[in-house]
Amino acid sequence: MKVPIIYEDNHLLIIEKPINVPVQEDSSGDPDLLSILKDDIKVRYQKPGNVYLGLVHRLDRPVGGVMVFAKTSKAASRLSDMLRRNVIERKYLAVVHGKPDKDKGQLVHYLYKDKQKNKVSVVSRENANGKKAVLNYEVLDSKNGLSLLSVYLQTGRPHQIRVQLSTIGHPIYGDQKYGEHLTKPGKQIALWSYSLELEHPVRKEPMHTICLPPKYEPWDMWDIK
């Protein structure tokens, strides 16, 4: 599998994650992104032994788009610290069913992940197992019963965008897990990691990477740039 490389230097690797590929090895045994990229680096640079590649953040298996990996432990440590301090700006595009009441808004929920079922649910604030999840969204356009949203994550909980949007009555198009009552089998989820802004962990320069979603249904309803 050839993974598109958007940017690479001695410290960082920024790529376009293919859809339906797990980020790291899981129980499915399918090829995972981290192993694919390590093998690619090993071949391209003829590196002996194990290749270091730090996983900084994750995307759900069916979701595609921009991701950053660290090629050194120093870069990994600094990027992880940036994530903790919420100074890496991650924006997503999502196509949802219907249109939210407000064109702009912030969603705050408390989420619990059932690891056995690999499914996340909203719980009360008082629930000791719940973790606070915060996102901001903006409706960019609506047509044919669907809306295109820009989503900015303030926290990085598992399945966060999918669960929160479904909870307010606007599940993501093609989401088999949190929008199954509206989704036909085989549909691809319309959630895409669109934009990544960060400070280079070594050179301290601002970096902004944009990765456009594919030109098929339902993304082709909009001219996304």
C-alpha cells in the first residue's frame, strides 16, 4: 500500500491516511498504517534494524486525512506535549444528516468507551468513568438534507466527533456505528481530517497542512478547497 506523503524532514512525517486502514495493529490482523510507514522508511532510506516512528495522535479506522508522525523521540515528546496543551489545531470536515439548529456552536459531553464493544456512549457529568469531550462546529453549507460542517477538536476522545454529532441528532453520513438507523450497509463515513496546524517541534516554525477529501459522494456535492 502506497501512503501519500505530504511533508517529510528528519523530525516529522505528515501523510494522508487512507480510509479503512487501522492506525496501529489491532485484533483484525489487517495491515496497519504505523507498520506500513515504518517499512516504507526502512526501504527508502535503507535503514538496518528497527525504524522509530512515534504515533502522536489517532484517527478512527474508517476516517482518512492528514496525520503527523514523529521520526525522533524528541519530536514525539514535544508534539505530545503540544497536544496536551491543546496548541495543535486539528480541523475536520463532516457531512451530517439534517442541519444543526445553530450555524455555529460548541458541544460538551462526557463520554465513556466500552472497550469490549468498541463503542462510545454519552454519560452524565457525575459518572466517574466519563471523560469530558469538547468540540466547536460551524455549518458551511446545507443541501439535499445534508450539511457540510467544519469541526475543531478541543479534546481528543475516541469516536468523539461521531458520538457528539449523533447525540445532537445529526449523525455523520455513512457512519455504520453511530448512525446505523440512517446508513445503508457499505456506505463510507463522510468524516475527514482536513487541516493540521502546529509549530515545528525543532525549528519552531509554524506549519499548516491541508488535505482535501475525495471527490466522491457525498463530498462531490461541494467545491471544497
